[in-house]
Amino acid sequence: MQSYIRQQDLLCEGARVLVCVSGGADSVGLLDVLLRGGYECVAAHCNFHLRGEESMRDELFVRELCDKMGVGLLVQDFDTQVFAREQQIGIEMAARMLRYRWFGEVAATEGCEAIAVAHHQNDQAETVLQNLLRGTGIRGLCGMRPKATNPYSDNGIPLIRPLLCTTRDYIEYYLRSKRHVPWVNDSTNADTSIPRNAIRAQLAQCRKAEIENIAETARRMQGYVDLLEGRDTREAGICRLYEELREYRFPEIDKIYDALRRGVGGKRFESEEFIGVIKHHKLIVEKKQ
């Protein structure tokens, strides 16, 4: 995950970052990963008061966790139901607006470089499938990006998703078996009357590789959108190289792209019929004898 942060240029070394911590495995894992990466973390927890005692349990858990980890914590209470009625929007949308608006304000006040949220590959797959069910175009297939603008703040502090390279299962394994760090579960995640939870329940039947494949498709689509819009991103470069090398069917286009960028001379790649060797920042392709 640390290599993903560097690869996607999400944070500068030792950067101060606002980490959004709900108490669930994803956000607890995010906080642990960023702390171990040497980043200066400030935790932020939202209490939407939508789940009675469970909401208070989550807040207490996060307070105790941050105290043990030596992390500063900011907590904000929201009357989410009143806000939803006033804005004439659903509860989920109200909670989203409230938290991202507050995250933007707090990140600026605390001098943070970015706002880290705990979306991972399962969330990415859920987003893509939800967009497909609603009907979407190529941008809907892009899902979530590793770095994005805050939809409810214009101060320029980006949202980053350092866990978008991994799955929910791995995060839980990491916390349980490698770090021995606890987390709490949100009981409303089992409510399949909520559309996203229904999709989540279906995805729970999928193999890890299938989840990863959906997330990888979203990443590829991001590259093609960047390519069409003339953006000079890593994803666009990989897609451009894929199209240039399509006939050779190399399976590791990402690695070829990164090796070319680094100028790794002599690096060798193979497909079923061809061999590619990097020489002088170019890939020389020859047919196998």
C-alpha cells in the first residue's frame, strides 16, 4: 500500500493528512497504514446519530483507538435527519454532504495536505455496478479515482484513497492477523433494502480475483478518459502504450510502462510470441525463434 501511495503521488513524504475514521475495519486499517508510513495523521470522526447506542459505541471506540495510537482526534456531531428534511434529500446524501463539507473545513484548519478516505476495491466494484444498474457512460465505468476533488469544498485540498489497491478481505486479514488491531461493525450494512448494501451482498459471493478484475476495469477506463481528454496521467500513458503494443499481447503493460519511465535498460518482457527488451528508453520487440 505504501508503494501505491508513491505510485499514485497521493502524499508527500511525512505529509500531514486528515484521516476519516468511522471505526470500521477499512478506516482503522487506513489509519494504521498511514501511521506506519510515517505520515502525520489527524483523525476525524462523524457522529450522525442515526443508529442510537451504536453511534455512541463507534465514537467511544474511535476515541479509545486514537488515544492508544497517539493520534489527535476531532469529532463532530450532526443532526442528520433535520438536515435531510431541510434540504429535501435522502439520509445517505445528507450524511455525505455533511461529512465531506466538514472534512474540507477541518483539513484547512489543521493544515492538512489531503483528506484520506478508506474506499477499497470492493467499494470500487460496488460503485461501478451501481452505476451500470442506473445506466451510465464511460465516466460511470471509471468509478472512484485514487485522488479526486472534494465535491463539497472548493479549498483545493484533495480526497485521496490509499486503499483503492486492495480488497476488504485483505484489510480485515491485515488488522486481525498482522497488526492485531480491533474494529467495530456497522449493523446497517446488513440491510439489503439499501441498494448499495444489496449490491455488496451480491459481491460477497464473488471471488477475490473477480472483485479485483472489476476494480482493474475501472482503472483502465480512467486511463481512456484521461487519454481522450488529453491528460498526462500514468493511467493515460498505460492505455496509450497498450494500444501501441496491442498486436504483441504483452501481459504486463503496467510494468513495461513503469520500466520505460524509469529507463531500466535491459529489462525483458515476454508474450506468447514476442520478446521485448528495453534499450535507450525504448522497447525493442522481436519475434521468438
